[in-house]
Amino acid sequence: MRQAGCPSAPLNRRDALSRAAVSVALLALSGCERRSAEAPFQSIDVSGAEWGRDFRLQDADGRTVQLADFRGRCVLLFFGFTRCPDVCPTALSRAAAVMQRLGAQATKLQVIFVTVDPERDTPAVLREYTRAFHPSFIGLYADLATTASTAKAFKVFYQKVPTGGSYTMDHTATSYVFDPTGRLRLAVRHEQDAASLAADVARLLEAGS
Ligand SMILES: [Cu+2]
């Protein structure tokens, strides 16, 4: 009865059945949660993480910047490089859209772009780049060793990829959100939309400092 050349059919069926079972279980779970607690964040909740505690980097004016400078506000942190063709512009455009959605609360969110390419992203380049997305965004940099240790502390991977006579950078596309007390709370997938990210940030702001 089963056709030769279609060996995956039984596997698919089993897969579909187990997926249905999982869905039912998840539905039951979410029903419970809705009664007892708030809905989960749309971003990945990394509250209590032992990593990503702080950074010490330079801003475009050469001032040392660390997380404590933003107490009382949420921080959206992203690592990238200004010559990035796609991922960084997308992430920063989304951050700008989040600002717009936050409305009056937008002053309570600081967006920070950390370059993983400090050799080419000079302070002037960084300033011009971040301001093109939103006047309040800031770009931070460090020497190569500090850049590497900071990225590692945030579980961010990056590496140079040669392109003919030049190079581009591969890098992690995750953004991070800190709450107003300076604790790392959320990891944001590159694919997540501005609306759900804005809702998550608003919730952290409402929870207070
Ligand atoms: Cu990028």
C-alpha cells in the first residue's frame, strides 16, 4: 500500500502526532499561567543571567560609559559595525520604530550600538551612523582587546571575513534589553518585530526602577 520512494511518510505522521500532543500540553500550560501570572515576554527572558553584567566603553566624545550611567532607564544594546549591509541597519531601524511606539516613554529607553569593527568605526563615523537612525542613539567603541572581552561577556560572536582586498564582519544579531535597575532581562531575536519589542520594553519600564 505504501509507495516506494515515500519512506518519510510514517515519520511525518508520527511527528505530526507528537507535535499535536505538545500543542495540547502547551495550551494547558498557558491557560494556567494566564490565571496566575502575567503573559511571558515576547523576547527571550534571560533574567538572572550570570553574564552580560556591565561594560566599560568609550562614546564618540571619548567619555567612558558604563551601564550605571543609564540607571532609571531601559537600555537596548546591540553589537555591530557601520558598514554592515543588512543586519545592523535592520536592527537599528527596528530600534527607531520602538522609540516611535513608546511615545512619551521613549526618553526612558537608551539605544546603544557597540562596534565590533573599531578599526574602521571611528568616533566620528559612529556618531554619524547612529544619529542617522535616531538622534538619541549612541555608538560606543573600545580597543580591540576590550571589544573582544566585552562581546564575549555578552555571548556575542564576531569575526572578520575577507572580501577581496577588504573585509566584512560576521556577528551575532541578538539585541539585549536591560531594565531600569541595570539588570540584563531580555535577549531579542533579530526576527522579532518592533511592536512586540516595544511592548516588552514598556512592561519593564512600568515595572519600575
Ligand atoms: Cu551588522
